[in-house]
Amino acid sequence: MGLALLSSCAAGRDYSWPKFDEPDEEPINNLATSLYDEDGRIEDPCRDENDCSYVHSVHNAPASQQMAPWQASIWAYKYQRTSKLPVEQGDWAKRHRCGGTLIAREWILTAAHCIAGKYRNYTMTVRLGSTKLSDRSGRFYRVLKKIPHKYYDSRTKANDIALLQIEPAYRNGVRPISLIGSNQAGANGSANIFGYGKTRNGGSSAILLWASVDVWNMGACQQAYSHYPGRINSSVICANGPSTDTCQGDSGGPLVFRNKLLGVVSWGDGCAQPGRPGVYAKVAHYRNWIDTTMASRARGR
Ligand code: 4AZ
């Protein structure tokens, strides 16, 4: 009887528990899988409370899968070895390069700079269902399409937003996040950041971290970045905390406001520098682009 009740509930809702078995993607032979960052460093910053990451506050914590069921880690690598660096540090290494956010079963929202420029000809795969880079949890999903915003400008970082179409992700613990409504476009107050990016010590984090940040008003942020005229406008949101910020490796990842996606990690002057907040692509501003891009691809165009 209990079971019947359960299944009738499930039938009425779009429950997305695994419909089929999803084996892990086969490891790719002859390819190094690496946890090192560009500088060959990696840390698990929360071994010691005091050296936790930029993505860190007094109540800092490693994030659990439940807290961040939509967090993606974008892994990228080149087939050809292109530098003299040790394999595990070079372009050849298959490793975490950027964050991303699952916004629909087959769509990841990320930053354009994560897939443009030198990353254009990297092979990419998206890891979901995991909060640790170093174990075998979660699963890698194939990237079917990379769609940077048409007007992304690598110099000014304008329109630093992109969509990745992946194999549909139905897996326990993996769930898309809702996008912020335009009525909350001017959200202020505190929001949360998540990522595996650089920490206070300069290395990447092997575990997903989160922290709280405050959303700035646009005028204050324009002043903070007055040396970059025109870059702070209604298409971005600025946020940081007293000692928390996103950093390299967090790019493409989420800024979350009341369980909704508010921003996409884009750029900033350094990391966790007082008076220099992180700059995020504002999801509400790109809502049309996101919706129409997903819809047209879904119709196969
Ligand atoms: C980066 O290099 C980067 N403090 C990302 C975020 C911020 C700075 C740099 C924000 O990808």
C-alpha cells in the first residue's frame, strides 16, 4: 500500500530518478587525468580550518551533493601533447578547468571564456553528481554542443556566457537549478558561491567549496571598476564577502540567490581583494538568449 501511494505520487510529477543504468564513461587510454592546476598545484584546503579557500567564510564548508545537486565540473584536454610540461600539468591532462551549472536535464550554463580562445579546440566532458575531484563519484557526460554567446568579447569579457548541450543527466542527486526570475533581477542581499577554484594558498581545491557573498549595487561596482569604463552595466552583477570571492577555476560556476541561479562566475581584479568584487554574468539579463538557444536546439536547429 505504501508503495502504491509512492508510485502514484511519482506518476503525477516529473520525478527524474534514473530511468536506465548509466555506466561511467570509459576512461580514455593514454590520457593523464590530473588534479593539478595550471601551476601544478592542488590542495585540499579544508584539511586545516585556517587555510580554507577564497570560497570560504567563517561558516565555510565543503559543499555536499545535496547542497549543490546542479554543480558541474567541466573537464577539458587536448588529444595532442603540446607542451613540455609534465603530462599531468599540460594541456594534455584531462582535468577540471571550469565550473558550470545544470539548468535543464541536458543543458549546462557556463562562461564563454571557458570554451572560447584556447579552449575552442579542447575536448570537453562534464562531470555531475560529485563534490570531489579526486574520487570516482558521479559521472562524466558527453558534450554534444558548445554554444558561446555570439557577442562574447574576450577583451572586455562582455557577454561571458555559454551553453553546453550534454547527454541528458538523470541520476540520483543530480538536479537542475531554476533560473532567477526577472522580478529578482535586482536581487540584493547575500548569495552563495560554489567552486573548485583557487584557494587562499594559490592551489585548486579538490573538494567543492561554498561561501556566502554580498551582492553589490551597480553604482558601487562601477566605481570599484572605474578603471574599466563601460564594463560594469546591467548585464553583470558584482559580489564578494569580507574574505570570500570566486577565483580561477571557479569560472562558469554559479552565484546562487535563494536557490535560484543569479549569476555565472566571469572575472574580477584578482581574488578576494578588498574593494574588488567578483563580476558575474547576470542570468536575468540573458534569460531570453538562454531560453531561445535551448528551445531552438531542442527542435534540432
Ligand atoms: C578567473 O581567472 C577569475 N574574483 C574568476 C573569478 C574572479 C577572478 C578571476 C573573481 O577565472
